[in-house]
Amino acid sequence: MPRVYVGIGSNIDRGNSIRGAVRELAAHYGPLTLSPVYESKAHGFEGDNFYNLVAGFDAAEPIERIKETLSHIESRFGRSRRENRFSARALDLDLLLYGDIVRHDGQVNLPHPDIQRYAFVLRPLADIAPDLRHPETGLTCARMWEQFDSGKQEIWKTDFDPRS
């Protein structure tokens, strides 16, 4: 059964949205490994700060079914995929990794390129899976974080508990 990692983010009613997403993911997939929650400024647009974290779980479902489930959860919290990529959102769930699968086609982009692009994705992933090797670079998440230039992407750990 592959280990799956999902990025979770919100900047609209972020506490309730994040808690709801964690509840729904746990109800569907069982026990979750959760990173600390980080706060960051909106990237690419003016808006309220985001909360971001990563959840890991084991899943027997195929990639397409997981993506459908994530989209359904987003919709329940008011997300429309028709929105501009850089806009405020109640909930953003991104499939980051599905085992060691590498697949870049019109429907699936794995590993998700945001792992290497954004501190608010890589840092929480490195927190819960430091020894995990990125399927394309071969580097561990901890090493990728060590090498990451986070100077332009300030993030800070919060005390927010998404399970409360």
C-alpha cells in the first residue's frame, strides 16, 4: 500500500477549514501523520495569511480516486477549481506524493512540483518524512529542506492544533 502525502492550505476561515479537512481525511483514510501547522503570507496575490501543513497516510486507492476525494472535500468547504491559482481559498488539498510514482500527464503531476518550489510545502513534508527520498531528485526531504533557499518565503510554525 503506497504512502500518500497531501498538502493542506487555507486562508479563509482557515481554522475551521483545516480542522474539517483533517477530520474528513481521517474518516476516509484512517490514521494520519500530521506535520506542524505553518503560517505564511499569501503568495502571488494580496490576501490574508495561510495556514499550511502536510498529512501522510497509507491508501490502497488509485491516484485518480484520491484526487477525486480531495476535490470533493475541497468542494464541501467552498472551493471551486475554476478560481485563479493565486487567490484566497477556504481549502486547498494537493496530492504531493503517491509512493514513489513519477507521473506528469494532463491529469496527474507527481511528485507535485510545489515540493521543490515552496517552503510552506517542503518544510512540513520534511518534518514528517525527513528520510523520504524525492522520486525524481533522489534527495531526502530533510536534505532538500537544508538546501532550500527560504529567504524569500518566510514561514513560521504556529501553535494551531488541527485535531482540536
